[in-house]
Amino acid sequence: MALYCYDNAGFGLDPKLFHYQGWGAAEAQRAAVQVNWYDAVRYANWLSEQAGFTKHAYRIYSNIYDENGNRKLLTPADPAYWQKNGSTWDSIYYDQGSKAYRLPSEAEWEYAASGYEKLGKKQVYAGTDDQTALKDYAWHSKNSSSRAQYIGSKQANVNGIYDMSGNVWEWCYDWYGADFSEFEGKKNPIYIVKSEVRRLRGGSWGYDAGGCEVHSRNYGIPDNESNYYGFRLVRTY
């Protein structure tokens, strides 16, 4: 992600904004933080465009109307696309048929983190059931030195994916919903419910072991930025 953020700085996503000052010279190797939900969505479309995808996962409509009275579809070429916190965005349409980069659904995230497909059960943490072994798989409040740490520097889970427990809370596409049980174990239901908040999963460097459990859930207002918040992109093949 770091190289693309630096390439992207001219569009308003200054890479220095995604790291906390004082965390060290090699900041670009740490998990990006201070990323809100809008940043993650717009980055997914931008990265898709760089990779040659003409059909983005997200169609972002502005509250600006053209001469025909239609809402304008925003692209990374439009300055309004990069306005902080989606202030000119009217709505977002998620195209589930797109193969481009996108945020995972909450159920997708949990399915990948838990190892269910290979193990036939959900692990407590992404990589282990044993809290004493968590230090080998996750950066959390007991071992992180109070900062986001280098990505991929702990062991991967059974699916070969790093940092799904700890390091940073990761934005999912879904709205927050109080009851997730009916979706557990399924690959990709999108939990669509009217809400002011979006889902975060995985725990972070500032949370204890409980926050790193696969089933642990958090939520945030879409325009909230935090040293605990980052994101992970996925693709459908």
C-alpha cells in the first residue's frame, strides 16, 4: 500500500497523514493509520484504476447535478472525489459483480481470519486458539510499544494472511448491525441496515488480547480517523 499512497499524494492523500509522527523513520513499512472509511473506499477505486480495472467496485455519486439534472458520478480524476470525509458524496453503489479492489464484507473478513474453511472450525485468534501464543501472531497492547507495527512481521494464519488479529482495526464495507450470528460461517453476505456507523474488525496495537479475537467487533463513524484504524483490500476472482 505504501508505494501507492506516495504515488497518490498529488490527489490529496498525503502519505504523511497516514502515520503518527514520532513512530520512526521507516513509517511506510508500518500499517497505515488515520484512515477513515471514505479514504478506504476512494483508495480501492483509485488502486483499481491503476491496475487497469474499468469497472470499479464502488460507484460514487456526488450531490452535484449536471445540466440534465442527474447526480454526477465521481471518478479519481474529479477533485470532488478527494474532498475530505466525502463531503460532496451523495451515495455509494456497491457493484457485487465487480472484480476490482474493494473492502471485505464483515462475514468475508471473519471467514478469512478464522481459518474455518481449512480447519472446519473457527480459531479464537487469526492463527491460534492459545492466548499465550498470540504474541507470535498479533501486535496488541502488551507487545506493540504503543504504535502500529511493521506489516507481515508476525506469523500468518492458516490461510497465509498476516495481521488479521491486532496491529490495526480494519474497516469493512458493512453497516453496523447488532446481530451478526445469522451470517457467521458464510462467505460474503453484505449486512445492509440503516445506520450511522460502519464495521471494524481485528483489534489493534492499542487493544488487549480480547480485541484480537476473531469474533471481536468494533464500529466507527465513516469520517472518523484514528491511530487505531486502517484497512485491508480484497478482490473477487
